[in-house]
Amino acid sequence: MSKKIIGLALIGASGLSGSGNPVPPPTPPATDVPATPPANATGITGEDAKAIAIAAFPAIIGADTAEVRFIDQPQSRRSWQVDDFSADLGMPGARNAQVWVDADTGEIYQFTIHAGKQGRPADPAITIEEACAIAERYVGNRSAGEPLELLVKRYNDEESPLAGKVAGTYFIRYGRLIRGVPSATDGLIVEVDAVTGEIRQFSIDRKTDEADCRVATEPSVSSAQAEEVLKKYLRETYGDLPGLTIHETTLRWAIPWAYPDYANGVPLVWEISFDDDHYRSLTCPHYTHADIDAHTGDVLSCYYRPDAT
């Protein structure tokens, strides 16, 4: 079940994913270079980025222990990555941090706090409802009026050889609504510590140009028809797939760069997540997915791999 939140903004770019929610195709590999931007770069310096990160996380990031590098990655922001891994996570309460700062604007658009597992209880101290309330407040404080929809909320425990299974985080993903339809890529992720309520991860992705989302938002092909199209495609391509199960069929604006030859901008697709006996038997079981054009019924992409290991 979805929950719409009107008036929350997306202001950056990062990757999004969720278990039971299809993972977009990977972007091209990042180009990582030392903390010196190209000669034609504009905006803030590496020292500026480090100061911004320290101001945001003064208890975790230190002026003498932080490392800075410039990252230029296709389909994402030009960024300064500020890391501080100086704390010993074997000590109770220890935390390290990674912060990504927009190289042009100085905005922190993504961060991850790594917490040690020693001394953590086995069970969460807060509920998923409390975690969602924390996430909503955090997102609301950074909003500029753009609508979001709550797409995924789940609990992830954590485990280590020394500490065993301990309380982890609540993963909460919001999708950006464009003309009332969520984007497959654009959105926001918040991870809330299940013990302390701290925001352990935050990222924003906003790559889709609304002007490119110009096809009708009312699909010409129903979700049931799209599922039948996929089943036929899988059967004709791979034969019978024992235990084939469709888990979710959702209307989405497709990944904006995934179909560059599409005549009408960004396709409107039925994003179908599914698995079968083979995918459930993997060391790390997971869903895969396919995109079915919501107007033509064409299979635009299918990420089923019979040789997946």
C-alpha cells in the first residue's frame, strides 16, 4: 500500500533500490580522481567540501582525519566525497561517515553513517511507524514543495561474526511523483537506526526532466495484460520457469537514459518484479524485473538471467 506525501522536495541525485522493489540497471562506472578537480571545474573546493561535512557531522568527521576526493560520474552529480574512517568500529558507539557534497552548489545530497555493532541490542528499540515519522520529519525539513510517494518501508537487521545478529535499520524509500506517477529512479532514501533513531543514510536522486514525461499518464495496457505479456515473453524466451511468481506490478516513468531511442521522451512502463525457483535458490535470493510499455505492450527490457548465481 502506498502513502502519498505532498509538499516534500527532492533536491539531488543518488542511487535508489529496495528489496522487493526492482533495482535499476547500473550506471556506468564512476571516475574517481584525487582531490583536485579538472581545470575547468567551478564551484566549491575540496577544502570547502570538507568544512561543510565537518559542520554537518562534527562528532564523527575531523579536520585531520577526513579524506577528500573528487568524483565525476555519468548520470550523477559532480561531487566531493568526504570520508572519515578513523573511528574503531569495534568499540561500542563508534561511528564512521561518508558524505557526498555537490561540487557546484555545496549541498550535501547523500551521506552514510557506519555504526559499530558491538554493544548493540539484538532487537529494535523503536517501531517502523516511529522510524517513518522520523524520516518524514527529516524529509519535511528539506522540502521545497514537490510531491513524493512512500514506496518501500522495511526493517533490515545487521550481523557480524563477533556480535552476531543485532538491531539494524529501517529502510524507507520515497518516489518522486511526476504528473502523479512515480519515477523509477527519482526519489529519496532514508535509513533510520532502529536503536537510536539516528538518520544513518540519506540520499536524493532527481535526474528525470518533467518535460520528457509527455505521454499520457493513463495506461493503454492494463497491469494484468502487462503481466500476461511478460509471462508469454519468458515462456517463449526461456521455456517454462518453475515457480514463476509475480510480486509487484507498478506504473512508473522509466529510467530516463535507459531507452534513448524512444520516440516520445521517457516511456511510461509497468515495472514488474518477479522471481522463480531458480532466483529463490540463489545464495542471496532476490527479485528481478521487466519493463513493459504501458501504451504499446512491448517488452522494453527484461533482466531475468537463467545463469544468475
